[in-house]
Amino acid sequence: MQKPILNSSAARPLSKLVIITSILTFSLSSFASFTVKKIRGKQAIIETTLPLEAGKTYNLETEKLTLDADFSQAFKSRYNSISLGSDLSFLSGTKTLDNNFSFYGKYGWNHTTFEFGPVLQLHIYDKGFGMNTTYLIGGYFDYNYTPNRAPREWIFGPSVQVSLGNRNFEAGGSAQLTQAKLSAFLTWYINNSPVALKTELGYQIQRVSSASDENDLTGVASQIYLTYYF
């Protein structure tokens, strides 16, 4: 029996159909979307409308991938901090005067759940009979009940601070200082920026030791800092 022969006019529509089908299949494959369900290291579980084979490598270079990620947090690292505080007053009367200057400084290393670093205090006052100068150098440790990382705005917890220093008297002589403070702190980041206000309120013990006497001072102490995290 003689086989039917397809003429060129009948083959053209068939070839066009194969080409169009191939183009549509390639286009659908190129613009297919997928959803990442879970990530562990460099492995991911995805959901897609295309049939995939396990172990097979797929090239996604034909598709432009857009990641919905907020990169603004990358510019809000809180690894280090600088805290500054000061008091300044110049008071005078007909018979007396009272001039005071106090400076408080901290440098901190933030590890999310805790922060620590050195602390410096300088206090200068003049009551009209000469200038007294006090300085203290020590360290502090803060425990953060709320993790200190962006974009969290409120951080609070307990704080411990220990310092050693010296006091020079206007009449001559000096005394050694030993100071310890246990307090609670509250940090508020202003408008979710790297700048924060940090307040501390606690109980302070200070020992003043001179060549002729030794005295212990105790009571409530508070401080406020302007802190910059970077």
C-alpha cells in the first residue's frame, strides 16, 4: 500500500505550530515565578508552578529576580556606643558663689543582650574658697532585658558600675575615691535613629579615704546621657 505523502503546503502549518508551541513553552519557563518557603544556610525549599526534578540544576539567569528586603537596617548597626553627659552651673550671691561643672563619658561594646565598657567622670566645683577637682575612672556592665538591636526603640535593664579616682581639695591635700553603683537604666532611640537618650537611677556607695580619715557616703544617684550607636 502506498504511504501518504505530505506536501509542503500541509507541512508549513504543522512546522509553524511546533515553533509557536516551543516559543510559548520557553516564554512561560522564563517568566515562571517561585516562592521561597524555608531557608537553612545555602539550601531552600521553594514552591513553583513548573514541574521540577530532584537533583537537576536550573539556570535562572533568564529571569530578573527581585528580593523584597529592607536594607535600611544594615545602616543601623549598634555594635559600639558613645555616651556623654554634663552639668554646668555658675551661681553667685552677695557673699557666696557656687560654680559647678560635671562631665560623664562612656564607651560601650554592645552584644545585643549585654553591653560593657569604660566610664569616665570629672567634677569641678568652686564654693568661693578655691577649686575642688574630682575624677573617677572605671567600667560598667548593662544587661538588656530587651535585645538592643534595630529597629527596637526602647531598651531597659539593670546596670552595675565600679570606679576608682581621686579628689583634690582647695585647701590642699587629696583623698582616694572608691565608688560602686547599682541602678536601672532606660534607653530610648529618638525617632528610631542611632541617637538615644539613656537615663539611670540607682543606689550609690562612695568611700572617701584620706591620710587622716575615711568616710562612706551612700544614697540615690541618677544620670542622663546622650548616646550615639554606630
